[in-house]
Amino acid sequence: MRHYFFSYTKRKQYILLAGDFLVIVFSIFISYLIKDIINREPHILLVMQLRIDFRLLLVPAINLFTLYILDLYNLNRIVDPIVSSVTSSLSVMLASVFVGGVFFFFPKYVLGRQVLLIYTAVLILILIMWRIFVCRIIVSRARPKRMALLGNGNIVPSIIEELANIPNNILEVNQVCIIDNTEYDRCKLTETMIEYESVLDLLRQGVFDVLAFESDSHHFTDDEIRKILELKFKGKAIYDISELYENITAKVPINYISGRWLLNRNGLQGELNRTYLRAKRFLDIVLSSVILVLAAPLFLMIIISIRVDSKGKAFFSQERLGLQRKPFRCIKFRTMVENAESISGPTWSSEGDPRITRVGRFLRKTRLDELPQLWNILKGEMSFVGPRPIREHFADLLEDKIPFYGLRFSIKPGLTGWAQVQHDYAGSEEGQLIKFQYELFYIQNMSPFLDVFTIIKTVQKVLWGGGGI
């Protein structure tokens, strides 16, 4: 997981994040300075020192959170300076409302109303200038890293296609070497790519920044291994193709690996972290209880809306498979017409499914249809984060076609999950394969940090449909 969050595709975003933090801190200082000048207060530096308070760290924390929630770390969104400027301004004003609400309960000297108003105006101005600079210099003018691929004919073209579809990817394949006699799709190789006949020929040329090689199904000679390792000490980056793919996409490339590759993963070796699982269960109980109480009025409004919109019960329960394939009744708000499967039978649901009602469409888009599953969480059948629960009919079908699919039942299903925030509706077997690759990444890297990050991305996805870091 650490390699994913520090991969090539993330570095520009971290530069943007670090710059935002410095801009926010600088804006706080400038705001106090302007306020002191307006009020003609003496000893400006001394006054600043007396006003330094650790509670002020909440200001950059809240501002960075609103920037992320409004998808302003998605580099594709900040390319347009007008859209970026307007959204950045909205983010600052939203954060200022939150900051004002938080500091209402603190002594006024921490961040008074006058300073907050000045700070909002100053930050909007400086943040817009900083982000226009980032767009023009760091994003637009960055030179892509040249990459060479060593692999068989089944993998290399697919990897090239996958890399081409990754947003903000700075890796550009310029050299390839097919290390077997497999027939492959040459159309995936562009005119700018150089194809080598042998591994040693490619390694001797070394006209690349990154080398990705397939180690799982090819036996390299000692001479080839030595030359590959020497490249690292000559300033080149070297990666196993499957590991590089995982680092960039946050999913396990199930079609490119074997069971041996999985057994060698650090996250799948050792023993379960019992402390983490107990803490997760404790938080599941506390949070589900609190949210169920607070959301009671919302539940009532949704129930009335469903009953008015279409005939049938407001709630819908269906048997799903949980931990170790144990069946349980998964509860949701009804989003389809009553008895939707009486004619069609069990079918994959898709975003444009005609069986979905008008209210149901809204509930699905906002994920509010999943709220009753808080009861499943409280009972211990589900958790807040994990693979989504699936029906036995589809599980049996997918286990026959997707290698290692049964691993998703090694942990509790979740209200939200890594696959849900990274991928849209999976209304097909191909879509389920993609989602399982994300689920396997989560199973391998389960941690409190990944759980919190998944929940934050869930909020972002509900608002904007995804993006960000």
C-alpha cells in the first residue's frame, strides 16, 4: 500500500498538497499581519508569537479536507484555470464556515471574526495564483518518464493499454521486449516504441528511466539478472510488472499473476492483526449506533418517499454471503419496483436499470439506499469497510471463472469498500473481475489508514463521482 500512495502518478498531487499547506499557513500569518496594521497594534511579531496556538492546525486541516472533497487534487480538474479558480474559492469559503463553527467554541484570540474574514479573502487570492502556477509549470510541462517492458505477449500489450487509460500517469512506454513466442496484438505498440529481439539488447541500450519486467513466468539467466540489478545503481528504477501495476492502479492484476505471487505478498503473510480487528469492531458498534439514532428523521423521510413513489414495502432484504460465506439477510431501502426479479430472475444491476424507481435512482446515486445496513453492522454481520456482500448465485458463478475469488469471503463485507470508491457499477462478469482486483488489494493492505481513506473517498464519490488522490 505504501508504494501505491507514493507511486509516480501521485507525486504531482503531493507537490500540490504540500504547496496548499504552505499557502494556507502563509495566509494565516498575512491575515494577522493585516489585522494588526488595520488596528494599529504595536509589536506585530511579538503579538504573532503570543497568538501561536496548536488549535490553529485545525485551519489547514479543514481547508485541505474541503479541497480534497471538492476533487481539487484530481489533476484533470485543475487543468482548466477558470473551473479550478471557482472551485478553489468555493472550497475556501466552505472551509471558513466550518472553521468559524469550530472556533465558536474556543477563545476568540485563536481566530477572531476579523482575522477569519481577512484570511478568507487572502487565501482565495493566493491559492488561485498558486494553482494556476501548478497547472502551467508542474502539470502541463512535466516530462513523462520513459519505460521499458520485458514480458510475454499476453501481458505486455495489455499493460500498455492499461497504462494509457490511467489518469495523471507519467509513465510512457517507449521500449518493449517480448520474451516468449506468444502471438500478440502489435496494434497496441505505437510507432514511437522500439521493439528488441532479446533481453540483453534492451538492457545494453538503457534508453529508459523505468524498467518493468515479468518475473513470475520467465526464467532470466544469471547474466540478465545481474544486468537488471546493475541498472538500479545506474539511476534506473526497476519493478516487477505486476507490482508496478498494483502500485499505480491500487488493484491486484489477477490475470497476470500466479498463486506463488500472492503467497509472496507481505500483506498476505504472517498472522491477522487481532488488535486492528477488535478496534474495527468496536468502532463499528459505536458509529452504527450513533448514526442510527441521528439518522432516524432521515429514515422516516426516505420511507415516506418510497411509499409515495411506488407500490410496495420501503425496506428490501435479501440473502447475501458474509464472512466465510455465512448467509445473512442484508437490508436496504427498496430502489426497484416490487418483485423486480419475478420476471427477469437474478441479473446484474446496472446504473441505467429500467427496474429502478425514480426515488430509487436518487437513493442509489447518493448511496442512501445502503443506510439500513447500519443494522447489519451493529449485529456484526458487516463492517463499515470491506467487500460488498454478494448473493450466493453470483458468488458461485464468479468463483468458477475468477481465480482466488473465494478470498473475498475471508473478511466481513462492508457498507462501502475500496472497489466501490475506485470503480463504478459492475453490471457484468468483466466488471466484477475488475472490482475483485480492488477488493484483493484491500484484503492485502487492510489497515486503519486505508479504512479512513476509503470512507473519505466514499463521501467524495457521492458528491463528485470520484477523483482525488
